[in-house]
Amino acid sequence: MSGTVILACEVMREELLRAIQSADVSTKFLSMGLHVSPDRLRTALRDELEVIRDAEQIVLGFGLCGAATEGLSSAHCPLIIPRVHDCIPLLLGRTEVEDEPHLEKGTFYLSGGWMEGERTLVSEHRRAITKFGEKRALRILNTMFSPYKKIRFIRTDHPRVAERENEANGLAAILNLSAEFTEGDRTYISRLANGPYEAPEFLRFQKGVTITASAFRA
């Protein structure tokens, strides 16, 4: 293995694969279901980082992600990570500072990848209906979304974006929330796929150096 290895969340699979311009870039995607537990996600990432031994560099298609990436390092390759807390600014094409000004309070963000990955909101709701019945499943979903006032869907070049938008509209209707749609921006995703990996948008950790949460606030 040589060149750049991108180790990313499957939420951004379609967008990243469309953005890569070099044959020297390879990809590995991890299940979005791992986000349910930061410890599980950290363990999965650590296992993958141990396997990748002779790449020029490893680029993480993750943010701090609930501190799941904190404490990670690679003994074999330099490690690069976007300076974001989650994938939302990556999809919006925006850089991020500590107070996350791009996030609107009371808004739940979705994208095509969020609607298609493992353990999506839609699939989990269907499982809950099968297990508990429709009324109880709806109560569970409403409890989960009680802090939110609306859903905002980020439009990207995802190939099934129209279908996923319809699902987002349906989810909003079930929850009695308003649905809004905003255009994504390929800029940050393209940089993640191809570089350059420069500050302040990206953090670089040399071999053996541990990712720290404080680096995201520097």
C-alpha cells in the first residue's frame, strides 16, 4: 500500500468517491452505526490504523466525533484530520471554529449518506415498529427528537439525493417538524479527497503523535 489512504465514515462515501482525482488515493469506509458509541468507533479506527503500515499518509474522514478520534495515533504513517467536530461542516464546505457557528440550535441535520448508512433514523424507526408497534415506536422517535424544531437536509452530489430528500420530508412529517433544504458545497470534501492538507482546515500529526481535542481549539 502506498500513496494516501482515506479512512472515512460511510456517511460521506458517495461524495468522497466522486471527489477523488488521483489513482494514488485509496479508501476505506467504516459504518455510521459505530457513532452510537464513541468507544466502539475509537476501537474500530485504532484497529484500522494498525493495519495501514506503508501509506504515505492517512487522512481521516472524521471530525472529533464526540471525542471518538481523541487519543488515536498511527505508529506507521502521518495522520491528517479535518479540524471539525463532525461531518456537517465538511458537507457544507465550511471551516469551523470552537463555537461551531454553522450549527443552528434546534436543527437536526441530514444528508443522503445519513439516510442510507447502517442504523439510519428511518431503518431504526422501522425496527422499532416491528418490535414495539407503531404507537410506541412513534413515542420513542418523538422523545429522541424533542430538542429539535426542524430538520435541515444538506443537498450534495449524492446520486440518490432526490429519494433521500423525499424520505427526509416524510420523517419531518411524522415528527411534526418543519423541513428545510440547503445546498452543500464540494470545497471541503474535495480538499479532504485531494489536499492540500493545510492549516487551519486540517490538523497533521506525525507518526506516533496522538490526536488531542485541544488541537481542534488551537
